[in-house]
Amino acid sequence: MEFEQKAEEKKMSMSKNIARLAVTAGLTAALSFGGVMAPVSMAFAEGAAAPNNSITINKNNANGDVKYKAYQIFKANVVDEDDNKVVSNIDWASGKAKSAVLGYLKTVPNSDIDENSTAQAAAKYLTDHTEGTGKTTAIENNNLFNGLAKAVEGSVDQTETSFASDTVFEPKDNKGNALQGYYLFVTDRSTLGTEEKPEKNTGTSPIFAVVGGKGVTVTEKTSIPTVEKQVLEGENWRKVSDSYIGEEVEYKLTGHVASNIATFNKYEYVFQDTLSKGLEVVKDSNGAAKDLHVYIDNKGKQTEVVQDANNGYRVALGQDNANKKENLTITFSNLKSVKDKTGAEIKVDANSSVVVTYKAKLNSQVEYKADGATNEVKLVYSNDPMSTGTGTSESDEVTDYVFGLDVTKTDSDNTDKKLVASFKVKMTKEGDTEIPNGGKWLTQEGGLVDDAGHAGVFTTNTDGKVFIPGLVEGTYEITESETPAGYNTIDPFTITVTPTYDATGTLTNLKVESSSNMATAKTEKSVTTTKIPVTIQNKKGSGLPLTGLNGVTFTWIAGGAVLCIGVAHLIRSRKQAEESEQE
């Protein structure tokens, strides 16, 4: 009897210890795993009544639609106490789950886990080693649970079919009974976009959660990388600029990374920048991009990255011959392993951004479009920490404008009569800023030079037409350098070009003013082109038939006659005055 009593007491004590272990493992995991074991005491989305024994995974940071795979690791009895999950009777969900978990844990140094360890022993070990698994953080690549996730996903059969984000998942057996326990959730990578078939979505870092009792809602651990392009206009970075031909313009690309970059072993990151027609990267004598710099920005502190294929980035320039556009590609094979120019490693985490600056200039192939010339950038990036797939971001763009004068030369009295004349053009103000030394002269191609001797000469054709290219916002002095025969030379005059843009960089108004009543510049409120119509008129000469000596003689005779008439009138007036006094 005494022996049986002691045996029974020992059995009860063991049962209590097991139950205590189960409760500890379950409760601690539910509260502590965070980014790995999701916070299961959260309210259900939008206050809806969540079905029991269910989980809903919501999107994060505007991530696109994806689906999730579920893998049951441990089965258990789950109840709710004080808004916490309490688990008991922990056991292996399957033989494959047992093999995957034990096979992985026994490779972990000092785990004391082997092929004979129980489910409860494995659960306790995992519960005791939840470092780096905060509720709002994605686990790092070298974290215990990231390795566990890969082992489970690679060996364990998926529980039911994949389910979509923002939908309820209720795992059940073939008899309709709830499958309570510990689960791993990963993104179904077949629902992620690829570079060939882009989708605006990314994969989550592994989520471990307790399913059972009240339904729970968790949020995926990922975000969509974004990129922004800006152009330097004056001293400010903007979304719109205007440029003259040959002007070097600086651009800036700012890329952000996924919030779960820490989970990735390797993070591919590529800027794909497409310049507009007529815009080309400024190059050095070797044909490489000149003045291109790449930085990692950590909370405002920028560190320049070395240009190196293994420890930094590589640059490629290409031509889209069909569209006559140039492409600039900046590739990081692994953004997580970049170094600075001294060889020191640069930290890259979820709060880091990648900044690229480079210069480009307009050439004569530029288009004079009312909506400007857009040039855009997009990102290609690793989009799943559990695989090597890539996704593509939304693109961002800036708009470059260039203006020109579409000149027509006419007779002032007969506008149907077109004239041949020549002009030189000098920019005296860029925007509202006076240009030193009286201004810069426009070249034939639309560039600017200091020397009037190298200024372009713009000559109208027999139809009275000539195009003056490559203008920006500012004031231009136009001088007639060759006048049509039989006409008076028009006095130098100015044309002032003032564009207006909205917040998106769209040209909304083009105001053009002329200082001469002989030159009419059309103001466009509904802009259809950036070629500005300008009509310049000439008056015919005076038509005096006499020149030289005969003309001079005639002038003297005429002048003498007038003088004699004046003197006679004066004498007559005095005589009349004297006669009046005598009376």
C-alpha cells in the first residue's frame, strides 16, 4: 500500500510538473515571441467577432495581396485566461514536425536537445530562448527562430491550403475538429511578384503563433520598399526643373528598404533609372558616369559606399535605342554587406536609406512637350526572407522642361508677307536672377556662352520661320543682326518666359511677355507645347528718293525758303505795330 501510494504521489507530481511546463511554455511564448510568436491577445480587426480557433494576418504598410502557408509544429490544448493563451498537453503535430524541430535544435550549440527529446522539452527550450523576438521587430537572420522556420518549411507538410491576407484561417482536421497548437506562418512565395511579372508585395518574416480559444489577429512583419527621385533646382530639391541645352543638372535617388531586412541573409537592391529622351548622364573621359555618389543614410548621417561589386555597388549605363533613352543601373548584390571607402562596414537596418546622386545634361534630341520630359526610377529588391526572389517597387519620376521660341518674321503692313532676317539672343536673367556681365549668349544648339563672337545666328527661312531652342525660365534680349532689304531694323527687345507648375511638377501656365510692340509673344493658359509662338515685324523704310549732294542741296534750298518767309513775316509785323502807335 505504501509503495502504491508513493507511486501515485510521484505520478501526480510529474503530471503537475508537465502541466506547469506546458503552461509556462505556452504563456511565455504567446507573450514574448512578438515578431516570431505573434501577440495573440490583440483585438480582432475592426472590432469584428473573431471565430474561435482562428487567426487573421493583416497587411502591413500598404503591402499588396499575398497568401500565407500554415505549418503546425506542436498540437496542444489551448484556453484563454486573462486575455492570454494557456496551453497544455503539448505534443508533436506530426512525425515530420518532430524530425524537423529536433533535427534543427540538436545542431544548435548547447541546446541539450537530441533525437529522443520530447515535444515539451523542445517547447521549453524555444520558450527559454526568445531573445530578439520582440512584438514589433522582425527577427534577424541568425536568430534561433529564423533557422527553425526554414527547417519546418522545408520538411513539414502544409496545413490545409494557403489563405489570403486579411481573411480568417481556421485550421481543422478531416472531421472538422479544430487543430489547436503552435503554428508557423510564412508567405506563399507563389503569390509574390517577380522581376518579370511585377507585383507590389513582399514576404513576411516568419510568424509563430498559438491558434486556439478566441480568434486572434496579427500583422505581417514586412513592408514595401519605396524610392523617390528629385532634381536640384537652384538650391532646393524639387520634382520639376527646366534646363538649357548642355546644362548639367543634378539628380537624387532615395531608396528605402523593407522593415524586415534584418531577417534576410542576403538583400539584393537595384536602382533602375530611365532618363528621358534628350537627357544623358554626364560622363568622364572613359565613358563612365561622372560625379556619381552613393551613400547609406542612418538617421541623417551619410556614409559614402565604395564602388565595388563585392563590398558596395556597380554601375551600368545602357541605351534603349528604340525609345532613344539612356538607362542608369546601380546594383547592390547584397546591401547588408556594404563597406565605406576605408573598408569599414556600414550598418544597414530597417531605418536606413540609400541615397544616389548623379549629373545629367540635355542634348539637342530633347522634346518640347507640354507635359515635359519625365524620367523615372524604380527599385528591384529581395522580396522574401525565405527565398531568393525579387520584386519591383512603384516608380517615381521628375519632370524636366525646356522652352523654345517659334519665330515668324513678317511685314508690319502685310503679315502674309514673310521676311528673311537674322537674330542673336542673349539671356540676361535666369528666372529673376540677373546674369553677371550683361548676360550669356545663346548658341545655335541652345547652349550658353560668354563671348558674343561665339553666339548663334538664327536666320529665318523663306517662309519667315526660325526656331530658337533651349530656353529656360528667364529674360532674353533679341537683337536683329541682319535686316531685310528695304526695311528698318527693329530695336533690340526682350522676351520674358515665366512658367507655372503645380505640386506634382505639371506645367499649368506659360506666361510670355515682350517689351516691343513689334514683337508679339503668345501667352498660353492651356499649354499644348513648350515651343512659344513669337511674331516679329519690320516696317518698310521712309522711301526718300534723293541721296548725296542733290539731297543736301534740296535741303539747303528748302531751309532758305523757310527762313525768308519767316523774316518777311517779322518785318511785316513790326511795320504794322509802328503804324498803330502813330495813330
